[in-house]
Amino acid sequence: MFAKPEIMYITGGILGGMGLIPGMPNLVFLLLGGFILPLDRLPGPIDLVAHALPAAALTDATRSALSASNQAAPGPLALLAVWALVTMGAAAFTFRPE
């Protein structure tokens, strides 16, 4: 990767462009959450990471809520609850009042 600096330049340009356009980072989260592309079409390692993100769980829960079967989605809702507990715990642990 570092042998070809062009890759770093391209990556830096993409990330810089995403920072300049408001809301553009949300496109990445929508992509990794399965809103834009089905998660099974993502490459292997990215697919594994995407399934663990809360955006994917929210997509699955939304799809099951809007489907005709009206079945609850305990898996995605449990993953969202775990993410909520972990992030609140991390915020409580790292918060330092001044």
C-alpha cells in the first residue's frame, strides 16, 4: 500500500471530498448498513464488519417491520440494544466533568 503513493492520494482525495460535502459521510454508513446495496454483495471482510454495525441492524429491523409478515426482529433489535449499552457505557467511562 505504501509502495504506491497513488493509492494514498486517491484515498485522501475521496475522504477530503466526503468532508467537504455535508452529509456525504452518511452515504458510507448507508452503504455499509445495507440501505443502498444488499450486504451479501459486499466483499468478504467488509461484509463481516458491516453485519456488526448498528446501521445494518437498523436496516434489518426496518425491513422486518415494514414487511407483510409483521414478525418481530429480535436479532437486529438485540444488536441495537448492545450498541446502545456499549456506547453509553463508553461515554460514561470517558466523560470527565470540568
